[in-house]
Amino acid sequence: MSDTATTTALMQRVTLRLGQICVSENNVRQNLNLDERFLKSVAANGVKVPVVVLPLGEDTYELKMGHRRYHAARATKQTEDEQDAIEVPAYVLDPSLREAGEDFIDQLIENDDHYRQGLTELEQADALFGAVNAGMKQARVAQLTGRSRTEVSRAVRTAKSVGGRTRAMLAGAGAYDLDLEVLAVLGEFDDEPAAVERLLEAYAKNRFEFQVQWERDDRAERRARERIRPQLEEAGVRLAEDGDLPQTAEPLSELAGPDGELLSSEAHAGCPGHVAAWAENPREPGEVEYFCTDPDRFGHRPPQEDDSETDGGQVQEQPQAAREAKLSEPSREYVKAGNKAYRAAEKARQGWLKELIGRKTAPKPLAVFLTEQLLSCPKPVAQWVGDAGRRDLVKELTGYDDPAERAKSATPAKLTLLNFAVLAATFEKRMGEVRTWRTDSAARSSVYELREIREDARTWLSFLAEIGYPLSSVEQAIVDDESYQEGAPEAVYTDGQAAEDSVDTPDGVSAEDCEDAS
């Protein structure tokens, strides 16, 4: 075979009309893949990269390389005469330097993925940004590259937002195959290297959507707290940051004032034990709850509580019983972390469901699961089908203000997805209880049917995982019927709680149930 460098040097660069070029019969490519973007680019730019030809005779040539460019150029004109007149750059090979069979080797080297590497999404975005930054209008960039103006605009924003530090992390992780949507998120957190690192780790574990939501919620929470702290300080309210509340502290929502009514933060403001703390399950970022650090010392009791209660002639001290019960509860920090993870998973999951329901066709197992659930009518279906909140969620998941009207013109496949949206809303409503992720006795005693809710959640999440939904850690713990541990403190429970959770019991029966039965 001839030396590549020598062959290249002896190539003659010319301009040819397509009418002078004949397509080689030895072309092995079966699919030209003339996609819309490529066709638009050739229509706007012409053929930029020269085709490679061999001379056949006087003023005629055989096409060796560039079949996609050749056919895309012809597609820009209607008539054959117009097509034949199109001019393209070409390299003319010297036939005397060609070896038998070299045509096929050239095709392999030119087109095989092992011999060539396309630009990554970030590199493409950098090229688009570079063109715009050099002064070219985005509309012109879109025209020349066969992209939409929206695609160009998004790529330019992404290239601009992904800074040098994030690019270094991408290179260090070997993460060159990220799509533009993922890169845009990384650019969103470009000023937070730790967040970018967590996002890349989550991407590798197929938990990216959850981590994105968690990071956004966490950032909103931090910013809200920065705004709330000086407001509390100005109001003279002491703030107990995470982990600073003493074990004796009780929320004002569980304490009564001298008149027997629940204590308000205003009425309690003069108490030496008055303190604010970040809410366990905030309705909005930066929400606080108010506490008394030592209700017994400062004379506060739960509503309608007597000093003692007689049971079979024995006096039981309620405050002591309450303190013992409180010691068995998981830490407030653990509960807040779990609640935060659960809410982030809920938002990410419903976003995934919205994308699924927006498709034209449904995964094969979906129709079977839908039918089974409607026929068996479990608690989520029985309880929430007619609920007003469920109807609002259906609108959110489908993206239609009037899903019933949309159903009139829907295809059979789309009708299946619309019906699934109703079922999805019922299960999502059932899982709206934030304590669904918890397995501790304190949560079980405070939430009616918590075990049943977890069982319904397990059914729902297991099915979603089957059709491709990537479970977050907190959702996987529900599916596995285990305690959520990711990000939890080393000692989540007291010794007594840990002992309770470690008791071997029959499947589906808790240690607490066994104690009741004995």
C-alpha cells in the first residue's frame, strides 16, 4: 500500500461539478443517513470538506470518499440539470499509486468509529459559542449548522456557563460523553465544585435527576436561611442551628399556655427557653419552628395533661414516660435529612412520570400493571380516584388543562398513557405523607396506616423501576423495606431503638407487633 503522506502530497485539489462525478460501485455504506441537520448544513454552506475521486477518463471521475456529501449536495436542488451543475471541492488521486483493494480500506479508515472521533457535545457547544462570540448572529449559526435557533442558544449558554474548574473535573473523571442537558446542569452549579462532584458521581450511578433536584432544593434552602438568620436576629429570637436543640426541647405546637390553649410564638417570646429551629419538613425553604428548650423547668405542659395518671392503683409519671419515648426517636437532623431526600425524590420522580406520560407509546408492562391495579382496586385507587388534589396532579403529569378533552382525539397508545396518569396520581397522592420513608416506632405511632402506605409505595416504586425509573437511595430503601441510611449520622437511634430494629421477626411482622402479641 502506498504511503499515506506521499499519497496525500500527490493529491490534486480541484473544483468539480457533480455531473462530472460517478458514484463508485464499491461503496460499502448501506445507509447514507442524510438527517435533517446534515442536509440543512450542506444547503447553507455547500460542501466544505473535499470529496476524493479517481480519474476515469477525460473530464469524468469516480467517487471514492464523500458519498454522504455528494448525495446531500444533490438533495439541495430539484432538477437533475441543477444538481449536475453544483460545484464541490475535490482531491484527485493518482491511479498509479493505488493498490488493489485499497478502496475498501480507505472507506473503513474514513468511516469506522475506531479511526475517527466526532466532537463531544461540549466541544460542539464550544464551537457554536466561538462563532457567536466572534460576531456571528445566532440565526446565521443555526442556518449554517442545520440546527434550530433554540438549539444554538442553549448550546451557547451551556458553553459559557461551564467554567474551567468544572471542565477540569470532567477531564479528571473522563466524562466526555455527557449530553447538553447534563452539561447545562453542571454549568448551573459551576460555582459550587462540591455540587458538581456529587452530580458527576450521581450520573455514574444513574441517579442524576434525583441529585439535580436535591442540589437545587439544598441551594434554595441555604439561600433562604441566609435571608432568615438576620431577620430572626433583628427580632431578638435565638436560632438553634442543626444539632443545637437540647433533648429537653419541645415544639410550641405541643405545649399549652396558662389558659390551656396551644402556645403561639408571640405568647412564648418572653420565655427564657424561647428558640427557633429549622423546620423538619418545611413547606418552603427557610421555614422555622419555635420551641421551648425546657418545658418542665419553665412551666409548660402539653394541653389537658394531668400531673399523674392512676392505673390499677399505681401512679405513672407522664413527663418521665414522655422523656423515655423521646429518647427512642431518631435524631432531628436525621429526620430532616430524610425528609429532604424524600421530597427531592418525589419531585424528580414526578418529573420523570411527566416525561413518560408525554411519550407517544408506553412501555410494554405498563398496560398490564394499569389493568391489574384498576381491577384489584388497592387503597390508593379506592381512596384517591375522585380526590380534587388527584385531579390537579393528573393535569400536572399530563400537561393538559383538560385531559378528558384530550382523550377524545388520542390514539389508543396515548389513551393508555392518559389512563396511567390517573393511576400515577393516585399512588403519588398515597405517598404524599413525607414520613413514608421512616421505619422508626415514633413515625409508626404518629401516622395512621404507615405500614400500609409503605407497602403501596413499595408496589409503585418497584413497578417504576421495572420500566426504567432510576430509584434514589431513599426510594430504594422503601423498596427493600429497610431503614434509609445515606447521609445519616453514625448514631441514628439510641441503643434501645437499635435493639428494637435488630430483633429477628417473621416476614411482614415488626418487633413491636411481636411485643404486642406477647
